[in-house]
Amino acid sequence: MSTCIRFVLGDQLNLQHPWFAKPDKGAVVVLMEMRQETDYVVHHIQKVAAFFGAMRAFAEALKKGGHRVEYLRIDDARNRQNLAENLQWLAAEHGATRIELQEPDEYRLDLLYKSLEKTLGIAVFITGTHHFITSRNSLGERFPKAKQFRQELLYRQLRVETGVLMDGNEPVGGSWNYDADNRKAFDPKLRVPEPLAWEPIPGLEESITQADIKTLGEPGKNRRYWPITREEALHTLDDFIEHRLPYFGPYQDALSHAHPFLFHSRISFSLNAHILHPLEVVQRVEQAWRAEPERIPLSSAEGFIRQVLGWREYVRGIYWHTMPNYATANALNHRAKLPQWYWTGKTRMACMSAAIGQSLTYAYAHHIQRLMITGNFALLLGVDPNEVDAWYLGIYADAIEWVEMPNTRGMSQWADGGLMASKPYISSGQYINKMGNHCKQCHYDVNARTGAKACPFNALYWDFIDRHRTLLQRNPRMAMACRTYDKFSPTTRAELLEKAAEVKAGVDGV
Ligand code: FAD
Ligand code: SF4
């Protein structure tokens, strides 16, 4: 008879956790596929499959390592489909007198965990995940007087503390940030490497459909693009370092009509499910750069390391610093509905159709597609951040609330009033045209602001400036756009607003 149940969430698949250092006869490790987790938002089918597949592989790895494991599949008749009820009967069945949990990454689960001891009447102990580099409350602790938190400050502290990309006390190369070298547009002559992919797990997506779980997006068909085991995740990281890292920096903002993954790493799911540790990722990238600086530009290595060491830790800090209020923030009082085609990709706007289409096909879009295409359009349109959040949380395989919400509500929709982003991330069609080749294939004319063929981003951009003018003119980074708008003739302004009203009224058909 065991005395302890150790419950592992689907995003806590860390084989290096001290729990698993050696088999413990007094502990049963428990994993559960539950409707509680599949139903709180509509998820992409490949996201559900990635989590279930990764959990099953993790359970097998533990069993091979000699651990006692209890795994509840979604269709297991014993499965009550929610955590408290499952723990209740499992504790009784195994004679457990205590339940051990790892600190969850999401606020809703944190609340649930805190109530479990009372609900179950069994001693509950919560331990760390040994995953992140900073603590949950790092922003408040490190910057107690800050009114706004800037990623760059945390990033520099973490470079010093971890020694990553440091020469003694100085940043390598003499600069903390090489972004100025990193803003190249997509070049169709570039050879983009084939993405790594694996066989789908036989029957897994079918079992999700049979369990009647409501999902969105397309099944993985013959290919699985999300690594689910530690071996696959390390292989993906090594493949990135070998074939993509040299181009990552210059082309991280580029947009391509033909290449969904471009030079990005696709390790977000493995990181967020704790299969990879952020420090091992950045150290591997640093080692590769130090070994081959002539092949891997410092701007690429630094640009990538900043995403993982800086941005990822920073958004987690924002989440825990601001929850639960962040979940309802709507500083711009946006109330519009998300256009229907966000769920189908069926729009004549080539950039939107490509970004949404690949999201439905792969459960993936890269950062600039999320920020400057789908996010930009929703922001210009004035969509309710709750709707935008639900879409991002459902559609991407890497979407877990702690990382999705600050990126969506804060960075992309400016719903936190500038806590994260010093200005709203908005642009007309010109930025999208500059960074890639979508506009060449588009029904709309990126250079036209009014008329039937005018790119919808253009009038919406000036409409946004007009709507939020009082707020924006106080922001030095938006002042120029406000001044440009003021220089338009009253007739031009009226035409732009009329065109924007037309786009909004017919948005489901653009
Ligand atoms: P790469 O471009 O190769 O970057 C490497 C890694 O850096 C990523 O895997 C990720 O772990 C980290 N990273 C990069 N940017 C960020 C960021 N802004 N915040 C946190 N980590 C970052 N990322 C998620 O992991 N989950 C989400 O739900 C999510 N939602 C987003 C929503 C919006 C509106 C926006 C603008 C961004 C969102 N991001 C999210 C951040 C980023 O877009 C993804 O991390 C990235 O596209 C994942 O693909 P990749 O692994 O190929 O990343
Ligand atoms: Fe997107 Fe406008 Fe370019 Fe079409 S013209 S691809 S809608 S930016």
C-alpha cells in the first residue's frame, strides 16, 4: 500500500524533477486526461493530441525508470473527468494519506489546489516545479517601485545572474541587444529548411473525437509537427541550432506566404509542457554560438536567447503580478466581436488567410503573425479582449494561460493600458507589405486607403488613431502618427472613417 500520491499536470512533464530522481516505492505518480482540462476553452485538436501524447510518453518513461504510475485515459471508465473527484477515489484505492502536487502555472489551478485539502480531507503538499528561472513574484520583488515593467531590465539582470552571454560582468560583444541587425524582410530567394515532423500517434486524434471533445482546427493527418517526448524535443532544438539559428535573428520578424515555420524553433510546446528547461535551451544555443561564431551571428544567438531568458520569464512575471485582474482588463473598452473567419481562415485578405489557415492546419503561427497580423487586425477592429484571448488560448498548441494572456491582452491588445507594451502594436498594411510577400497574392491593394479594393488594415489604422486620439497623443511613440493624421484634410479624414465604418459593418465578408 502506498502512502503518497504525486499528481503531475499535463504541462509538468519534467523528467528532471527531484520527484523522479529515483523510484520511490511509497509514491504513486498519477497523470489524468480530463474533460476539466479539455473543455474550459475550445482547443485545437492537435493541441489536445500533443498534450495527451506527451503525457502518455512521459508516463511510459517513468514506468521504464521503475516508478509506479497510474494513468487515466480520457475514455477510462473509472475517470470522473475532474481532478478533485479523481484524486478522492485514487487516494482511497491506494490507501494514500497525503497528496503531493507541483505548483501549477495557471491561476485557476492555483485556486483549485489551495482548496483541495479541505475538499478531500487529506493532507496536500505543494512543491516547486523546478522549471522556471525566476520565481512567480519576481517582478514585484525585483522592481518594487515600478509602475511599468520592462522586459529589458529583467533580461539584463538574468544575463548577469545566469552568466549567459556574458564576458565577466559585461555582455558579450559589448551590447545587450542586437535587434538593430534583426529586422530583415522575407527574401524569396532564401532556402527555408524542411520542418522536422513525426508520425502521429495511432488512434489518438480519433479517440479525442470519439470522446466527443469539442475541438477546432484540422487533425494532423499524416504528420505530427509538435515534439512530444524529451528525445523529440532535444532533436527539434538541435535541428533548429543546426539549420535555422543563423537566420533566426535577421528574419525573426519576416513574413512568408509559403513557409509557416520559417526560421523559428517550434520549441514552445516542449518548453511550456516542461519537457525542456529554459536554461538548458539558452545554454545549448550559447554553446553553439561560442563553438561556431562564424556560422552563427551573435545577433541571432542573442535574439533567440532574449526570447527565452527575457520574454518568457517576463510574461510569467506579469501574469502572476496582475492576476486575477488581468483576465478582465480592457483599457480601450473594446467590445466588437471577432470576425467569423478567425475560425475558418476564409477571407480575401491574403495575410490573414495565411496566418489563420496555418494556425488551423498546424496549431502554429510565429510571433509576428500573432502580433502584427491576427492581433493587429483584432486591435484595429476593437474586438473584445475576452474573445481575442479565447481564440489564442484555443488555437495554438503552446497556449497556456500564463503565457498566452499577457501576450494577447497585454502586448497585442493593449488591454492593460501599457503595463507591458509602451505603445499599441498597430500598423497599416504597409508594415505587412514591407516584411513579406503576402500583399503580392492579395485581393486587396495595400497602397489604397479607400475604394473597394483598399487594404482593410489601412482605413482601420487611421480609424483607430481617430478613436483613441486623446490617449495616443500623450504617448511619444504615437505622437508622429497623430500628427500625420492631423495633417490630412477634413475630406480625407472623413473618407477614411467612412471606409473604416464600411469595413467594420461588412467585416465577416472581407
Ligand atoms: P521562436 O520564435 O523560435 O522563439 C523561441 C522561444 O522563445 C519560444 O518557443 C518561446 O518559448 C519564447 N518566446 C518568444 N517570444 C515569446 C513571448 N512573447 N512570450 C513568451 N515566450 C516567448 N507563446 C507561447 O508559448 N504560448 C502562447 O500561448 C503564446 N501566445 C501568444 C499570443 C500572442 C498574441 C503573441 C503576440 C505571442 C504569443 N506567444 C505565445 C509568444 C510567441 O509568439 C510564441 O512563443 C512563439 O511564436 C512560439 O513559436 P516558436 O517556438 O517557434 O518560437
Ligand atoms: Fe494583408 Fe492588406 Fe497586404 Fe492584403 S493588402 S495581404 S490585407 S496587408
